[in-house]
Amino acid sequence: MNNMEVKGFVTIVVWLSYLAILYFSLPQIGAWVSLLAFVLLMAVIPIIGGMWGLFSSETDRAKSDSSQSNNTEKRKREQLDAVLRDLSDEDLVRLKHRLEDGIINDEVLYDRMTLSDDGELIPHRQQSD
């Protein structure tokens, strides 16, 4: 579960708990349940609002977005490093020549590759006829 799903789940649990408390306390305290509802609401709204970041400033949100993009860039670099480490010496020499020439024909790549359902570039499957 990602962060958004967890927040959504917790929000639903908190509001359902709030409603259950009101429902089950109604027979015992009668009309006083409206006062209880108000008091509990004063606690629930700041808790949910704080969890969803309603009280954070723009700089806090920008910092969070920046750190998230830095993590993404770091992950990309690590993946690229892993791919480069797995290449043989011959593959590295060919890659070096392709990069030095500056002529990279993407059509050749796209003829051999396709996009998967999740947007990842994967090799075409060879179909046997």
C-alpha cells in the first residue's frame, strides 16, 4: 500500500469510529449525544487535516516533493549503475562507440522493444509461425 492508500484507509476508520461512538452512545446519553458529537468532531477534524497536510506550509510541501523527486532520481541512478555493471566488456565498448558517434537510431530500438501494460520498455516476444 502506498502512502495515499494508507491515509485513505485511516481516514475511513477514524470517521467510521466516530459514527459508531455516536450511534452506540445515543441510547445511554440521549440528547447529550449532540454535545459529544461536537467535542469529538473538534478532535477528529485536526487529526485528519494534519494527516492530509492541510496545516503544512507551501515550503513544507515543496520540501516533501523535492525529497521525493531526489529519491526517484537516486533510484534511477542506482538502476542505471546496476545495468552498466551487468554489461560485458564488448557491450560497454559498443555502447561507448554509439555514444561517441552521437548517432543513435531509436527506430532500431523501438523495432525490437515494446511497452508493457505498466509502461516499461520490454523486448518483443518472438512469435513462432
